[in-house]
Amino acid sequence: MKRSLFFLFVSLFTCTIFSQTNLNDIIKNNKIELENSNSWAVSAGLSNFVMHGDLRSIGTGNLGNFWNFGAYAYIDKMFNPLLGLEFKVNYSKISGGAQYFSDVYDILYLNQQKITNNLFFKGTAYGAELNFILSFSNLYIANADKWHVTGYFGAGYHQYDSALYEKLPNGSNNLLIDFGKNPARNSINEASSIYLSIQLGLKYRINKRVDLEFRPSWYFNYEDHLDATISNKQDWETFFVTHVGVVVKLGKKKVFTIWGDNKKEPENKFKIVDTDKDGVIDELDNDPNTPLGVQVYGNGTPVDSDQDGVPDYIDKCVFEKGRVDNDGCPFIGDKDRDGIPDREDKCPEVKGLERFEGCPDANSLRVTELVTVMSYSKNIYFNTDSNSIRSGFYYTMLDDVAEIMLKNKDVTFSVSGYTDNIGSKDYNLKLSERRSNEARNYLIERGVEADRISAKGYGKENPKYSNSTAQGKQLNRRVEIKSVGYYESKTKLKVESINKN
């Protein structure tokens, strides 16, 4: 009666655990996506049966240990990464002998027979069981990829033909009792019983299709004649089965539900990407989609010379703070009331004439334009370790400088080249000379007289910005263009010389 109540309690307790468990409350970490995984698996392997009752398979008396091998197969269905159900069938040889000091116990239903060292039982057993599956690994990990620990809790039914023998002095075996034989049963030559089991499975994943499993199991038999012996020595009859087998995961998916490796592996763990090819990788680029060739700061944002929030490459008034909604220019006004809008007025603070672009005379216009030359020259930058100008945007700026030079033909100019602090002094000096000559030659190609422009390199002298940052180094790789004096063309000098003579 006690045993029946115990088995009923364990069964109800097990069912209650599984029926009331909330999966979201148990899994603490990453969840496995069920739609991307397989949930069915089959397994088969070998087993070893160890009896622990009135007679035992290991630790016996004179007859030594009994090794009982068998086989098993099962099919699993996982409902989620934590819970599942298993149906398993078993077949095994069963045998065992008496323990030392057991001769004080009488064998019931066998007249005047005690448990002695020459007693043993043998037979075979086969049956089936239904187990609840609980993934211990997925309780807290949910991403096991090599080893996995699982608990199995269930009940089963088996039939067996267990018989008790005694070993006679001449080596022969004498049958004492066969609990399988009972004319009152349908299975005359087999006894049967239900049982409960607690099992612990350790799986090792070989690949995405095959696992190896080692599973020790503890069984509680309802009847007391699995070992063909009933006595008052031990009311509890238990046996242990160790399983070793191969698990094959079924389905078209590459991942089984209990394994947490369904996340896609990145093709490259680290890859340098510079979408807009501005020299700043996307991971550090605050604006990874700037147009090709646009000058940018060290954080990837386009250069904004007048700091009005409109990048230079779309700012129609690059060196004048303006409004975002007016293409970077201030709203059109006429401060000096000379009829020329400030946006087009080269001298917006002084009344001027239209033919002098808003300035009062040609000299004022020339001074204003020369100041513009100075402003442009400070923003003509070069590539690292090169005399090539960074982008087409800065060639456009040189075009503007050439246009101003052509309007002011009585002025000479100097082009000074500079570098950052990387490299030797001699190397930087030569590099700066190449940069100044690059700008000079470009202006000459645009029609400016060669003898109006001189070029010289100063290396890493006179930095405008700190060379301690990449942005500062970039801004120091520059040329500066300055007006240096009055110019008289050789043709004019030649004419004046002829007239004097």
C-alpha cells in the first residue's frame, strides 16, 4: 500500500511540475527559435543492466559479478528548447547473485530455503516507457553547442522470465522457482511489472546531425520478483541501466531544438568597410554616405568652413555663414543700399557701382578679391604623402583663384606649400615644394602668367593646426596663396624701353 501511494505521489508530482512550468520564467538567457530548428530525434544503442534487490548483479558472493548487456531505441519530440516527450523500448539480459551475509533471510514461497552464496537468478526482460524530457542546460544557458545535460522522468512497463537457481557442487544448476510461470496470467512464462524511472542524459554533439549520448538511469520496480526472489530482507526492488548510444536528429533544418547554435555566423568577424570612400571606416563615420570626393573631418562629416551647418560641397556661400534653408547663404539684403544684393556685392558695407561688383572703384574690388584669394588658399588640401589635391572640389576653388588673378593682372602672387609632421625634414621640404608647384602649374594652365606666380615649399614649418590629431595633420597639408607686389609685364617694359630710346 505504501509503495502504491509513493508511486502515485511521484507521478502526480512529476506531471504537476511539467504542467505548471512557464517556459518564459525558466529560460533566463537567449531563446532558440523553434521555427528554425528540428524537434524530432531517434536513437539506438547498448545498455547494461544492474540489479539491486534481494539479489544483486554487482558485489555478490562466491559467484562473482554478473554483466547484463542489452539494447534500446527511442524517439524524442521536443516541444520547445526546455521540454519534450520520449518513447523508449528496451531489451536486456538480467541476472544476479546473492550478497555476503545474506543467509539469515528466508526466501518466501520457497520452503525452508535461505539466501545463500550459491543462489543466482537469470532471464531476459523487454518493455517500453514514456518519459518527460527536461533540458537542464537550457534552464540557464540556452546556447549549448557541444555538451548538453538532460533529465528524464517517466514510467514504463516490462515483462521478464526471471528464474531462481542454485549452483550445485558439481557445477550444474538446479531450478528452484520460476516467477514467470503462472497459469493464472495470460503470459504464462513471463512475469510483468510497471516501473518509474529517473534518468540523466549527457549528450556530446558530433555535428549538426549526430550526437553521442551517455545515460545512467535509476528504476523503481513495482513488483518484488524481478530477481526471482521475494524475502523480508528488502521490500524495495530497484535496478540501474546505463545507456550508450547514437542520436540522429531528424528534419531539414540544420539545428536541433536543444542546441543553441541557430544564430548565423558572420561571414567575417572583422571587415573594414568605407561605403563613401572618404578614408573613414563606417564604424567611425558619422556620415557614411557623403558623395565621392567630398572633403571630410576625422569623424567622417563633411567640411563646413563657415560653420553654418551646411557642408561646403552644397554651400553656395562657403565662407559666409548662412541659413540651411537658403543653401548656406544669408538671406539676400542690401546693407549699403547701392542696389546690388549683399550676396553678389563684393563690398557690401560700402556703396559701389555695378561694374565694380558693388565696390566703389577698381582698386577696392582688387583688394576684396585678393582677400578672397587668401580665404580660398587656406582650404586647399592634399592627400597624405602626396602632391595630389584631395578632390575635384578644391580644383574648383583654384579655378576661382585663377579667375581673380586674371582680373588683377598688375599683382604678383606667391604659392607656399606645407606638410604635416610625418617624415624627415628634407623629405617634407621636397614634398611641400611639389605641392606648391602643383598649385602654381594649375593656375598657369588656367591662363595666369607664369612670371606672376612664384612657388616655394616650407615643409612642416608654420603648422596652422596641432599635428597631434588626424584632422589637424590633414589641415596642415596645404598651400597658401598671397599677393606679394606690383607686376609689370615684360611686353610693357619692352615698349617703355623703346619709347625712351
